[in-house]
Amino acid sequence: MRVLICALIFLMQGSFARAQDVTTPMSWHPDSIVWQEYNPDGTKYALLQGLPDQPGVALTYAFFIPAGVWDAPHWHPTTARVAVVKGTLRLGYGDILDKDATRRYPTGSYLVVPGNVPHFDGADEETMIIGTAVGPWTTQYVQP
């Protein structure tokens, strides 16, 4: 599993070689993420590498979703490349949260979520993703 995660992160970072020159090897394991943001719904966020507010600069982040938690429809200004490293991510597209319209992505899945496209996500079990994007990176909710 550790090799899969490192390989996926290497592939994700490699797709942004022109955006940021990475000179120090980096790797992460789902059990050793140092979380920086804890939300009331139990979700957690960590910026693992990069600068989210800098245009054209790559970033890598981790996001933890507890069982039963859903995120309302939202979008990001740039495309995200996401690896599911624990659990099963449920992801759907559109302006209205519709759990029945989601697709399930189990551990080991890799997906591309286009920028500026409203989507929603959640999990039936504890789930963690590691994603890579290019800044500026923000989350904009369809219904603020």
C-alpha cells in the first residue's frame, strides 16, 4: 500500500513539473499525516506541500472524511488529481447534493476532478484522499 501511495503522489507531482521545481524527495503515509485543520464535522485537512495562494504553483493536500459526513456542492478553480488512500470516496457532480447520484471510488482509485465544475462528496466509512492541484486553490460553495 505504501508503494502505491508513493507512486501515485510521484505521478501526480510529475504532472506539474513545469509549475514547480521540487528538489527534495517527499512521501506520506495515511497513518502519519500531520493534520493542520480540524472541522466541527470531523473532517481534517493538511497541506502537505506547496502554496495554495500562488498562481501556477503545485500543491499537495490530504483530506479526511469521517463515516457519514457529506460536503455540500462546491468547486475549485483548478483541476485536482486525487488518490483515495483509505476507505471509499463517494463523489457526484452537480449543484444539488444527491447521494444516490454518486460513484464509489475505493482505496487505490485515482481520479481527476475538473476545475470550475460543481461536485459533492462524502463517505460511508472513514476515508482519506491525497490530492494535487495548481494554485490558486480555494473551495467555493454553490450555496454560500
